[in-house]
Amino acid sequence: MSGSKIDPDDFVMLVARHGPRVRAFAATLVGFDTDVIDEVMQATLLVAWKKIDIFRYTGDNPAEEFVRWVCTIARFEVLGYLRDKQRRRTLAFDEAIVGELAELQEQHSDLLDARHSALRGCLKQLEPKQQEALRMRYGIGLSMSEIAARQSRTVKAATVAMCRVRKALERCIRQSLSREGIA
């Protein structure tokens, strides 16, 4: 196989720098279950580390080739996870859907990365109370009634506030991408 190799130190640096992209890729395939994502990421990076000697890059951008290679490994790890899960009869997605999702994610990875970066910036602009509500809903997975109780609000008021925060984030992301000439 022709091309250049990466050394173990470069591997560590590439994983540190681009691991979040691989994690986001895996998340699109497993439905944002953090336990599953952690399991898939651990298996993916272990396989990549064991196969570091066979990875070669040919272009001027080894980081992008590395990310594509690790995402391919992640795809196979997700498929393996789903096969194991199917044996236990709790399948969330079938292999065909995972394949289609993986292809879509790979085709649109630049846009997804830009949207993710814009989202991070927009989240920082929110008020702490709004950030906490999002963390409770999407980070912890609390229901709107649980969030309302924690915020001493009615469920309707908490739901309306969450809707406003999501719309504000959507608007902020659109404006950010537009400024960058992406949207």
C-alpha cells in the first residue's frame, strides 16, 4: 500500500482534535444514546489504534483522510453493535438505515461540522437559565414536566420557553452560517 503513515503521537493528536467529529458521526447512527456512543467510540478507537500500521494517507490533508478512515471503522462498529442488539431483540435501526445515514453524514459532513460549530457559539449566547433547560432536556433527557417542576413553572410555561429557545438557536445558527457564506 502506497502513501504515508502516521505515527502514534500523530494518532493521539488527530483523535484529540477530530474525535468530536467521529463521535458526532456515531451519534447520527445510534440515536444519540450517550452510553452506546461511548461504547462505539471506545471500540472504534481501539480498532483504529490496533490498525494504525495499515492506515496510509495520500493527499495533503492527512487529518481529513484519518477522520474518514475512523468514521468507516465507527460505521462497522455501529453495525456490529446493532447485530448484537438484534440478537437480544431490541433493535433500534436496521443495517440498511445505518448505511444510508452514514452515507448522508459523510456527504454532508462539512455542513454538519459548520452547523455544530455555529450551535456551540449560539449556545454560549444563551442565558444560563436557558442553557440549563437545554441541558436538562437534551443532556439528561428529562421530560418537560420534570423540567417544569425543577424550574417551578407550569408545564405549558416550560414548553413555551423551550420552544422559544429552540427557535432562537435555529435563527442564530442560520445567521451564523449565512455570515460564513454556508447557508
